[in-house]
Amino acid sequence: MTKFTKESIDDKRKKVELKIAAFIAEHCSINTVNHLGEVVKSLDEDSQTLKNVKVHRSKCTAVIFNVLSPCLLDDLIDDIGNSHYSLIIDETTTVDTKKIMCIMIRYFSKNFHKVRTTFYRLVELDSGTAEQMTSSLKEQLQKDGLTLDKLLGIGIDGSNAMAGEHNSVSSKLREISPHLITIKCVPHSLHLCAERTCDILPKNLDFLVKESHSWFSKSTKRKIDYNRLHKIIADSNPRKIAKLSGTRWLARLNAIDMILDQWDVLELHFNTYRISERGDPGFKAESLYQMYRCIENKVYLVFLRYALKDVISLNKLFQSESVEPLKLLQDLNNLLYSTLQKIIIPHQLLKAQDLSSFKFQDHLMSVNCVNFGFYFYELSNQCNPETLPIIKQRCRDFLI
């Protein structure tokens, strides 16, 4: 019989291969396992267990998908048991245009003896509508034995499909569980607030920030020329202008900082290129030079840096893992109060007991009394006296 049977894999080898697969699933691309498996075998040539280890891409994928994933999910469901839980939900589109709903779960773990937030499931959707997301979520929870009666709250972004008053995921779940608490993503809301607010400012500011990065990202020669010019003028290497994020408007503050710090050198650089280049590069260099030459644009960017600085700091706090969540409400209130201080008559602000319901637009200060920051007033002396009131009005509208 020994000639017709094959020895099964021993337990030691199974443990090694499972641990390698778990490591790959958590930290690396699956393609790296081809090399990692060979490295592990060479660690101890006298070890019979390591010598027989065979883990490559296909096997690693199968182990993760068919062995580790079901076992870890079963452990998670057992750990939740009949306890209450909350969900964090987001919907996205993958590279191959599939609609996917990612679900995180938050519950008190009996095994870990603490409140735990961990990955729960990826659910594929036929469409991104609220009806489809709600039905897929309910169906998946029922399959895993988790009842909606135990669902305490959901964390979502501010999209209409997720958080709308009617026909959204939150409203449909609230029909089943009236006690459900809905928590919107505060950083996401702050980003949306900044993006909508900046529509008040001139559109060419967005072009200026975006094209200043694109100008250098597409040409090595331009980078070399600019580095040489910056070393001559500032005796240091220039800072790279940050790439803009299409979905995170507040990330533009990094680019604004770098542009303001190098404003004069950038103006000289584009002046040089508008004379030497022809065609589209010359036209773009001419446009950027005229924008850098306009002091009003610099005043607007200086104001943006002043106005968004506190918003960015608060945004980072909300995304941090080492802060006390209960103190963040006070930080959010402080941001609102500090913004109101700039535009509201002081003695009227002292009367406000609840800032969230305070009708501040009835007590606005005159444009000339609003504090736009020290550097704003320093630069505003160079502006055209006819355009300065318009700039101040737009900046006050931004704060409002």
C-alpha cells in the first residue's frame, strides 16, 4: 500500500505555510511570496520542516481564500456572539469597475477584553443605490447570524446615498431600528466644507496651484533649471510642490505653503520660460507668470493658509488613533468659536450660549473690521485700492 499512497503534509510544515500566508495577507503583495518562500527555506538548511516548505502565489492565494479567511471570520462571529455592535460602511468602485461595499465592525470583544474595531467583510454590489446597499447589508448580516436588533449605530460619509434624509442607507436602517445612531465622517465633512467654500474665491487660484505642480512633474529639464535658479537666489534646494488630491481638498494647503515660500523664484522661472518657449508650453508659462505677477493672487493664498490652518489641525486630530474621542467635540466647538470671533461683533458673541443654533449672520462686523491675519494686511498695502474691498468681501464671505 505504501507504493500507492503519498504522505500527508506534517503539522509543523502546515503551521509554517499558514503563518507565511497570514503574513502576506496582512503586509505584502501576494506576488512577493514566490521569493519569500525560497528565503524561508534557506534560513536553516538542516531543518527538515523548512526544507519542505512550498508556498508560491497560487497556493498562497488558495490558503488565504479557502482556509484563513473562513476560520478568522468564524472566530470573529463567535467573539461577537449576541453582544451589541456598530458598523462603519463605505462604498467604492474597484479598478475593474465593480461596486464594492467595505464593512468594519465595532464591538466589545470578550477575547480581547476591550472595544474592538476590525474588518468584517467586502460585499460586492450590483449597483451603488441605497436600496441595493441596504438589502445586501441586511442579507449578509442574516447569513452570519447577526441581528439588526443589536445594531447600535453606523459610521458613514456624507454622501446622499448614505446619509440622505429620505431613501438612504441610514434612513432605511432606521425604519428597522428606530434607535439607530448615525455618525457622519467629520474629516470628510470638513473637506467638503472647504471645497464648497473655496468656490467663493477666484477660479484661477485652483489653476495656479494645480498647474504649478504639473509644470514640473512632466519635465526633468524644467526641474533642473528651477533647482539651479533657486540655488542662485535662495542658496538652497527648492521644496517640491505637492501633488493635489482629487477627493481631499484640504491636501492643497501643503501645495499652497510651498508656492508661497517660493513665490518670487517661481515668478522669475516662469518669466524666463515664457520668453524662451513657444506653443503650448510658452502660453502656459505666460499664463502662470501673469498669475504670479498679480499680487492679489498672493493675497488670496496667504488668506487661505491663515483660514485653513486650524481646520487642517482639527482634521488630523479626528484621523489620529491616539486621541480621546470625547474631547474632540470641544475641539470642534473651539474651531467654530475661533472662526466666529473673526467676523462677529464681540459683545454679541459673548451672549451666544449655543453656537450651533446661534444666528451669527445677524451680527456680522464690517468688512474693514474683520481680522484676516497679519501677512494679509502686510501684502494688501501693495494691492490696487479699487480691488482691495472686493478681496476683503470675498474673504469675509469665505469665513461666513
